[in-house]
Amino acid sequence: MHSEAHHLTDWAEGGRTDINALGVACPKHNSAAGPRRDQWTTRLDRTTGRVTWTPPATTQPINGPPRPRVNNRHHPDRALAQARPPG
């Protein structure tokens, strides 16, 4: 899997390349994020330190409005913890 550094504030809009202002993204989704209504938005969840991705406002959700989510492909520890049976 190839990964890119994703600027939480778009680089073209003055986003800094500081470690606390970056997230991990695949090339496809990194280029899909931005300020337009038809693009994904990203935020840093200061509680967990993880980047959340929110689908574009133009998305037609089945279960309510688009909600932020974390891409666990870039956090294998979290994906493994969720896959383990309880106990």
C-alpha cells in the first residue's frame, strides 16, 4: 500500500508540512480532499490524535448526514483491536 502525507490545511492554502499538521492518506483520497463542497474534508481529532475524514456534502447518505471517520488502513493496531474477539 502506498501512502502520502496529507496536509490538514491544504498545502496550496498555506498548509504547513509540520508533523502535527499532517495525516496519512492513499494517493486517491489525498487528492479527493479539499475545500470545495464536492471534496472530502479532514480534521485532526485532538482527543485521539487521528485524522478524521468526512465525505463531501454532495454525498447521498443512506443513514443520515455524512459523519467523520478514521481510515483504519493507516492504523493497523486499531484494525487488529477491532477484529479481536472480546475476552
